[in-house]
Amino acid sequence: MTETAIEFRGVVKRYGEAVAVAGIDLTIAKGELVTFLGPSGCGKTTSLRLIAGLELPSEGQVLIAGRDVSRDPASARNVGMVFQSYALFPHMSVLDNVAYGPVIRGTKRPAARARAAEILDQVGLSGLHQRLPSELSGGQQQRVAVARAIVQQPDVILFDEPLSNVDAKLRRKVREEIRSLQRRFGLTAVYVTHDQEEALAVSDRIVVMQQGRIAQIGTPADLYERPASPFIADFIGDANLIAGHVAQGRFTAPGLSLDVPGPEGQAMLSLRPERIGLDPGGPDLIASATYLGSRIEYGIQTPAGDLLVSRPITETPLPVGTRVHLRIDPKDASRVA
């Protein structure tokens, strides 16, 4: 039986008349990395702060390791946190930064430093113990921040937009390091980001927030391949949303007809740009073509509306003005409304 690490039970958070979190029910398993994802103001950061104890719920309960911590302050929760800015002490060595938490919690300094040295070695920072944070790269500083959170053996570790201060070229490497450390230590982790690619790359499950509510929960593949609504389809990656009608198991829109099971009536399909093939000769028109290194993005004018199509650079490029036929496999179309 999977052990529960964090549980939200009907959690509401209000700021005066404004509702930041509007009734969340959520269970996070021990050892799982769950990401809260959504646009600004959706409630994702407030949800993280409710776990940390930096905010208290207006209604409902927050449980950590089976204990109701809803009214407990941050200091009474066994939670580690990695901030956007890393919040490393600039005047302290890497070793003392990591040992600081155990020391202020009552661990003797030699024991705290020994434990800190062990964790630093495990996160790949052996030989750098006596350096100052300013003498480290951004990726190394990130690992120090993670080590400082891990050293206290928290029930859960929280990542608040951890890559926002990392150079774009380092983000892939750092997010891979975070995921590797989370798995190596078996950490229960909650991660907050507004970056869809980042969420897809690091998460076991993603909680997509919309206006203070959970819009959909699922694995990265679930959310990308089977979005539950137009909002999810449009927010997770790129999507072509096509309005039409379903009758007798067939979806029809101007210039488009596909077998789509489900209820009859008005409907909307989501088509990912990379799942649409292009064949020369047909009723549709290439209105634009953008070279993006590994792929070309085409803007296609169709009777159903303007569509985005992404094709690998290995295919023969098609010039603007070419008439094309769209090649769509019905299994690649997701009904979102």
C-alpha cells in the first residue's frame, strides 16, 4: 500500500474577499514529485506556502506524514524548502551553509558539519566545501540549496520556481540534477513552476491549477496526450483547437472529418502540431514557414481555421504558398469539449 506524504482536504485560502485556493482535495504519495503548474494568480504558489506553513488555510486541512498541520507554523513542520533565490548566506562557506539548519535546531556543530559534508559529497560537491557561494556556478549553488534542505531529513521538500534564476542554457542540466537527487534520496517533493516544459521534464504527476481550483491531475503523458479541457490542451504545449460537431461517431468541421467516439453534438478537438502530417497537393495553404533548427513550424490556412503544424527538419521543406493536404490520424485527436 502506498504511503501518503501530503494530503489536502477541502482546503480553501482567502485573502479578504479574494479566493486564492478554492477547495482543493489532493493526495501526494511518499517519494513522489508533484508539480503545481499554472498561469500567474492560479493558486499554485499559495498551495506550496500552505504546505510550508507560510500560510494557514481559511478552511480545510493540510496533513503531512499523517499529521494535521493546518494550524502549525512553519517552524513546527518538518519541511525543507528551496527558494527561487537559493537564499544562501554569502559570508558562509558551502559547508557551513548546509550545516546551519541542524545547528540552529540543536545539533552539535561537529556532528552537523559531518552530516553536511556527507550530503555535499552525495550531491556531487566534494572538494567544494570551503568555497563561498559566490565562487560556485548557478548549478552548483542550486545543489547547495538542495543539500541544505535534505540535510534536515524533511518529510517533504518544496521547490519554489527553482530554475527562475538559472541561465536558460543551464536549465536542462539543473532540472535533470534536481530529478536525479529527488530519486536518489527518495524525496517527497512538491515543485512549483509556470514553465510547461520544466513541469513535463521533472514530474511524476502534474497538478494544473486554474483560478484557484485543480483543472486536471495526471502524469505528463496524460496531460499532453489526453487533456481534459481546452484550457489544459492550450496551456500544456501547443495545441490546435478545432470546433465542430459529432454525429454517429464522426467529427466534422469545415474541411475536416474524423472518427471520434463520444457523445453527439457540439464538440472541440485538440490536435498537437507535431502530430499533423503534410502532403503536397490539397485544399489547404501554407501561409508561413518558420525555421527553428530541429523543426519547421508552418502556419496553415484551412476552412476550419488557421492551424499550426510542426514538422522535423529531416523532411523536405515546403515553401510558403504550397497547397497541402493535412494528414491526421484520428487517434492523435483529443476531444476536449
